[in-house]
Amino acid sequence: MVPYNVSLLMVWAFLGLTLAIGLCAAQKTTFRAYAVGDKRFHTNTLVVTVLATAFGGGVLMRNMPHIYDDGISCILYSFGTPLSFWIISLLGIRMDPFMNHLSIAETIGSVYGKYPRWITALLAICFSIGLVAIQINVVTSAIGMCIDSINPRMVTVWATLILISYAILGGVRAITTTDVLQFVTFIIIIALFIKFLFIKTGKSFLEVVWQLKQEEKFELSNFFQRDRNLFNVIQVYLAALFYLSPSILQRLYMASSPIQAYKVFLRATFFSVIILGCIVWIGLLVFVCHPTLSKTEIWPYILADRSPAYRGCMVICLLGMTMSTADSNLHTAATMVSHDIVGSIRNVPSNSHIHQLRWAKLTLLITGLLAMIVTAYYPDLYRLASFVISYGISLFIITVIPPFILAIFGFRGSTCTALMGMLTATLVYLVWEQWIQPKTGIGFGCFPLAANFLAMMATHYLLPQLDGKGWIGRSNQQKRMQQLIQAFKKYKKRIDLE
């Protein structure tokens, strides 16, 4: 038997187990149950699915080599994810007026009208397709590095078809169930991975730390030397706070109450720090083992002279990360097409029309196939990630997040107000990327976000508005929830002191 067949058998076993669990979770359901599971999820289950959705295969495959190569700069920038989770937890406690909604697009539409709703849905769909394409690319690269006895494209296609199958048949409940399996698998294998790398260094923990302290690029002072423009650093970090993806925000609508949403993302903040710490530690251990590698040589070095079982575990780890992210993004895109585009045009309730469920399943299939086509045009992971970030992720964040945050905090604007903010942010982004950034070296950061906020406020206060538009006070329910949180914090602090 060829040695690498052991790795292949492990991969097929993992895919078969994932499919079986996903199909077991599938059941006849309404569209509301398909989209948000009737909001009947345990808090810890939601925490796991948030983390599994956020940490895709690209985080390990792409970020770890950057940590190795760039040092302290990449390490500090990596911890933007926990900060964004913390921001979402603060937004979640104010979600009471929108908890019956099924997506962020519906929330935008309820406040600003149907055109901003359609724009939000379309941008979220493009965002999701791009992220799924990145995950497919990661799987292909991982299989190509670890298993030489098979065409990696074939396994990737099968993995994609498997996640599409259980996502179509089971909806968000099947996705959440498989996310638990995939996340637990990822955590176990990452722990073993760190252990093997630590043994490979042949040094104690203190010796590893001492060697890293001798390296200039891992010193905090080097961060300010490389990024001398403090203003640029600050505005990039501010922009990272608003990195709120549609698939992550969709988890807000799966919570049963604002209190549960707050707890979910607060816990996710803590655990995401631990996960990112593990990924950073992997990059540091690889550097200690061999400090002169290029980015393209890092993964071949890690896998060199490794047993088939080790390689199989590595592929399974990346499969778990990529599938848990891809299925959530596919589901988010399907929900928005059927509910926010088709459903809003036809004006049908989400809980009474079977056609929405059919549209969602058809969309999920088409979106998955489109992602595979995008991957075929951009086989290079770094080039694909750059394209998705520039024209998918960035446009969604700068156009959708500001009006969403304003709505959460009680602003009720007109359609014109939202559209002016979206248009202004897009123009600022394009001008900055094409002309300002090449000349100054300063990234666009939070400037389009600020332009969106300012344009919306200027439009609202300078143009005539209909009655009922403007800022509204917090509801009694929101005030009671805030009081409960404050009482809980005081009680916990008193227990800690005792």
C-alpha cells in the first residue's frame, strides 16, 4: 500500500462522518427554521459555530506564514478579530427591535427601505462567494501539499459537494451540528500540532522565549519602527473593529434574545484570543526551528519527513476549518437571496411560503458552484485573498456596517440618507485606492467608514425628512436588559472579592 493512502483514508473518513452527521441533523422544516433554526440553540453551541465560522482555513494557511515573516506587526494586527467580537457583543444587547428578523439585510430594509436592503443582500452574497472561494483554494493547496497520490481538485470538489448537500438538506441546524464536529477536530489537531513543533525545536519553553527575544522583528519597538506613521496604525486598528462579516452577524439573528447574543459574542471574544494565540505560537515555533525560510517554504518544511498520519491530521484540520466557514457563508447567501431579494420583491412572509425554501436551496447550490469557478480563475491563494478583500469584504464593510450600527443605536433614516452614505463611502474607497494610497502609502482604513457616517448625518440634517425619522430613545426592554447586565457584573465582582 502506498504510504500516503493512510492520509487519504483519514480524509475520506472525516468527510464521510461529516456528511453522516449533517444528514442526521436534516429534517423537514419551515424557511424560518432553515434560516435561523427557530432561535433554539444553546449558548455554547452558538459560541462554537461563531468561532468555527470566523476561523477558516485561510487564517492558518495565510496568516501563519505572515506571522513568521513579519513578526510583531502581523501578530498585533491578528488580534482584531476578538475586538470585533467584543463590538458585536455590545451591539447584540441593543438588538431587541430586530430580534425577529432573519438577516442584516432585513434589518437595514426595516429602517432604510427596500433599495438599501437589496444592496446589502447583494454585497453580502459577493462577500460570501469570495470567502467560500478562499476556503476551496485552501483545501486544494492543503491536499496538494499533504497527499501526492491523488488529484487535490477531486477531493476538493467532493468536500464542497458534501458541505453543499448537508447545508441544502438540513439548513442552519445541520450546519451548526457539523460545525461542532469540525471545531472540536480543529482544536484537538492544533494542540497536537503545537506539541509536535515544540518537540521539533529541541528546546525548553524558556529557551524558545529567549531566542525570540533576541530577534528584532518580534520586539515591540520594531512595530513602531516599521510603522512609523502612528496615525496610519491607529486608523487601521479602528477599521479592524468594524470587520463584521455577514455570516458572523447572521449568528446574532440565531440567538433567542439580546442577552443570549451578548453572552455568545462575549465568550467568543475570550476563546478567539486563545485560538489566535495558538496560531501565533505555531508561527513562532516554526521560526525557532528554522529562522531563514521564505513564506513559500514554510509549509513544505513543516510537512517534510512527516508520517502519513501526521499529514492526514493536517488535512483534516484544514478541512474542518474551511468547511465550517464555507457552509456558514453559503447558508447566509442563500438566506439573503430567498428572503431579502426574492421574498421582499414578492412580499411574502418568511414562515408561510414554501418557495422561499426552494429558492434558498437552489441559491446555495449555485453559490457553491460559483465559488469553485472563482477559485479556478484565481488559483493563487494570496492573489485570490487580495481580490476578495478589495472588492468583496471591503465594499460590504464600508457601505453596510455604518447604517447598521446607526440603526442599532436608534437612528431611523430615510432611503435617501442610507443611499447617500453608501455612495459616498464607495467613492472615497475607490479614490483612495486608485490615487491616494499609491502616493502616500497610507491605506484607506477607516476613512470610507467615517465618510459613510458623515454623509448620512449630513443628508439627514440638511435635507427635509419625513415625520418619524431621526433618533429614538432606548426601549424599556433595552433599559431592563442593560440593568440586568450591570447587576450581573456587580454580583460577579463581589463573588471574586470574597
